[in-house]
Amino acid sequence: MQHKPKRSRAIALPNSEFRARATEYLDFLAAWVKKPRQTASVVPSSRFLARLMVAHIDPTDGRVMELGGGTGVFTRAILKTGLPPEKLEVVEINPAFARGLRRHFPAVSVLETPAQIVSTVAVGEAGQYQTIVSGLPLLAMDRHMHSDILSEAFRMLRPGGGFIQFTYSPRPPVSRDVLDALNLDVKRVGQTVRNFPPATVFRFFRRGE
């Protein structure tokens, strides 16, 4: 008796989604080739990582800022929480990424400014933000940059607000000395192996809050 070979099933993405993901990958790869330390990875973050990054966002509870918007993977996840687009600002200093973000998310404010001075151009005021979601490659930066970025972030965050950061290391990407100097603490949110490379998410917050 002859058995017919089994056909493997393939899950096909809708054409529009496939094209969007292909474009995101090519844009990200081009950015990595130009500035590998600034981009840090050759592929965009996965949707599984994005879900961890936005888990603390309450769509009814105030403004959110994203640092390092890239191709918009985290931006899309933030908006899927139900947060109104006018309550989101995305910081992206790569001009090509910034153009793409404005094209895909026309109702979101895209700020082409360094994260260390974002308060000078932010739409909202200091102390109004519930969460800052960071896609910045902190492992590629020195401790002085860490201090400047976190100081500015917590100037924007209200009491109880959190700075959400992912890293490809199982340990926080900011040293204990920097955290002590800024009176901050850090807690592990979760980890996903469904990302390349596998990633860990941390939440930074003011001590005592």
C-alpha cells in the first residue's frame, strides 16, 4: 500500500502585512550597515518582545513617550493598547526611520532630537508621562550617556512612572553606580526567546515609588 506524502502547512501573511514586514527588515538592515552601534541589531524587534515592552501602559492614564522608534514595532504595540495617538510621542534621530514613522503613524508626534534633551521639544510637559518605552541600544553606550538619558527620562515621568528598556543581556544594561547616583532602582519584567537575539525587559523606577 502506497502512502501519499503529507503536505506541510504554511501560514501565509496577508500581502500588505508581508510587504510591511519586508520593508521594516530592509530599512533596519540598511540602518545597521550604516551605523551598527546605533542600531544594535540586524533585525527589528519581534511582536513578542513588543508585548512585554507595553505591558505596563494604561491607555486611559496619560502620555507615553517612546525613545528610538526605529521601524515602528513598539509604536504599533503601544497604539494597540488603545492609547490615543495624540498621547504618544516617538523620538527617532535616524532621518529615514523618522520619515517612515511619520508615514505609517501620521497622528503621532515624531521628534528628531537626542533623548538627552527631549524635554526641549516634547509636546507634553515635564512630569506628565506615565511610561517611557526605550528601544535605545544602551549596551552600546557609556555610563555618562546612561546617566544623561535616564536623568532626562525621569524629568519627563510623573511620580510612579516607569522607564521600560530591553536588552540582549540577562542583566540590566545600566550599572548600579549610575542607578544609585540617580536614586533609581530596576526590576526585571520578563524575557522572551522569541526574538533575535533573545531579549530581557527591565523597568526602571524611582526608589520608594
